[in-house]
Amino acid sequence: MSNALTFTRMGTANTYDTARLNVGSRQTILSNLQENLTSGKRVVRPSDDPVAAAQAERALVRIQRIQTEQRALEVQRNAMAQAEATLGDAVGLVQEMRQLVIAAGGGSLKQEDRKTYASQIQSLREQLVDVVNRKDTNGIPLLGALGSELTPFLGPLSGNPDYEFKGQPGQSASTGVTVPLTVDGHSALMFDPRRDGVYNAAISTTNTANPLDGRRFGTDTVQVKDAHKLEQPAPPAAPYTYSVTFTGATMNADGTYNVSYEITSPTNPGYTSPGPFTVNNLKADQLQSIPVEIAETDGAKISFNINATPTKAPDGSLVYSPADGDTVTISASPSMLSVIDRAVRDIGSAPNNNAASQAVGQALANLDKGLERLHNIRGYAGELLNRADRITGDQTNRTIQLEGDRSRAEDLDMVKGISDFQNAQVGYEAALKSYAQVQRLTLFNYIS
């Protein structure tokens, strides 16, 4: 076999075409890399990398949704901040009224002085009504609960027999990205006898109006056990009203005396008292504490103590306490505003220090219960503000994460981009030089 040399002949036109295509390709690559450097993105068009473009688009959509949720959250945060400030103003007004109630209980005050204090409390109560009906910048009641009229709290001045909440009680739930726009004003200011057990004990003043009557007759705070078991009387009867009436007193040979009383319920005709009851051997020269317990059929119990001290008339006869005809009326308080109105009425109309002391004691006990509810709801509003801050922090972290996902999908590594651009530029210059050399491949260059 003989070795033969094989020669391949390449035409000049083909070389021209190859060189021209190489220059165009290099120029396109260089142009794309320059566009990437200018925009700072690796994926300028979806066609550059369809998968990366889809990932970046999803990240952008989620970022925009977070921005929308954050704008809504700021509106909710502002409304909740106003609601918390409103509850703070309400707490401040009630505390001022409480101080005035304490001052009105001074034993040396005259009836005119107590009326002055009652007028001051009345003025603060009017301010409180304006505060609790306050609205946000959009005209929505801040204490509107799940929805209410534009004036949620209506009272006797509006033609109602007592204060009522014109709305749907309850608290809107928060989500992972929202907080409520309002708080439950019903829970803050309205009392439920089966939940709160706020009762007022009013004493009759018939026997204490006599200037010669220096005896003491009053009660302590009403306590309720198993309030949720109380039976709601049928409308329009006022709920849970009881009357303890003393029917007589008798003197014993040893100087002590006995008193008898009966318990009735004006609003519950079906209530049957196990009485009449008799309390024996009360001492005429000591303060007596008479426990009274009202047992309902369902197991609920309402209890309180009657504190009494008899006195002697100028003729030396004993003026009993409790005396025949003395009455203690126990009634549920429907709201904080009702407690304040009753305090204004009872303190301002108290004929003597005994009646004033009773009104002050009941008002302080019930105001403290109302303040506790106000503080609880205000604390809940503050926690909602904290929750809004936590949501903002979480959304910020999500935004950073999504920005990272988007950046990894479409952004350009600038160091690598510059390096690729320089390499492409060198390749483009080499292609141009090669093309220039190919352009010289003509026989005219060899003809002398």
C-alpha cells in the first residue's frame, strides 16, 4: 500500500462567510452582555431563561401582595392606636370620678357639698359618653365591636330607659397579616349579670331621714357565686332584682333584739323565698353584720352583709336597726355608665351621711369592677398593637427572603458579568482581525 496525501481545498467564499458569521455572533454576544451589565440583570427577557423568569415573577407578585397587606395593616394599626388611646382617656375619666366619689363620702359634708360633687361627676360622665362614642378618621366607631350604629352607646338622654349598646357584641379575630379595626366596646363598658355579677345595693331612706335617728344601716359589696347559672327574666322585666324587707324587731330579756326579714323578686314572680328569716340576739351597743344569701333555683347565689347599729331616742327607747320597714334592693347594673348615673343620683340626693356612705361604698365597688374591664380591654388593644409590630417584622423578613429569591433568579453577578464581557470583547476583536485577514485573500494581492 502506498501512503497518499489528502488535500482539502476550501473556497474563499466559504471562508468569507465563516468569518462574517463569527463576527456577527461575537457582536451579538457582546451586545447581550453589555445589556446585562447595563440593567444589572442576568434575565432581561423571559426568553433568556424561562424558568428563572417565572421564579422572579412569582417573587415580585408576592412582594407586591405583602406591600398591599402592609398598607392595609398601617390603617388598622392607626385605628387600633386611636382605640387604645380612647380607652386610656376613658380610664382617666373614671379614675377622676372615683376620686370625687371618695371625696363625697366625707362624714363632715353637708348635703349641698355632696350635690356639688355629684355635679362634677355628672360633668365627667358627659365627657365619658363623648369619649366612648369616638370615631376614627373614616367615621367608624372605635369601640364598635363587630358592627354598630354610628353612636354605639345610647343612654337615657337619647330616650332609652337605660344605657344600651347599639351593635353586635364581640371582638373581630386577627389573622397572620391583619389586626381588627375596632375593639369590643360592649365588653369594655357594658355589664352582663351572668358574666360580671355587678350589682347595686340600695337602702330605703325612710327611717334614716329622721334627725333623731343616728343609727347606722347599710350593706357591703354584693358577691355572686356561679353567676352564669342565673335565669334571665323574660322581657321587659329588669333582670335580677331582689328586695330584702325587714318586717319587725323584738326586744329580748337580756337586752338583745331579734329582727325578721323577707326576700322577694319583683322581676321574677316565680321566685320563692325560703323565708321569712329571723336573726336573733343582736346586741344593741355593737355594730352588727347580718349575712344575707339569695339562692336561685339553678344554684347561683347572691350574698352580702347588712351592717347595722341601733341607737337610742331622747326618751331612752331603742331605735332598732334594721327597723321595721327597712328595705335593701339588689339590682343588676347594666353598664359602667349606669353605675356612674346611679352614683350621681344617690350621692346628690342622700339625706344624711348614712345614705351617702351607702351610695359611695356601692359606687366605689362597682367602679372598680368597671375599671378592671376597661383595663383588660385596653391591655388587649395594646397587645393588638404589639401584634401589628410583629406582623410588620415578619412581613419585612418575608420581603427580604423574596427579594433574595428574585435576585438569585434574574440578577447578574457583576464580577462574573464584567469578566464575561471582557472575554467577549477580546473574542470580538479577534474575530474582526480574522475577518480582516480573510478579506486580504485575493489574487490581486499577488499580482505585481
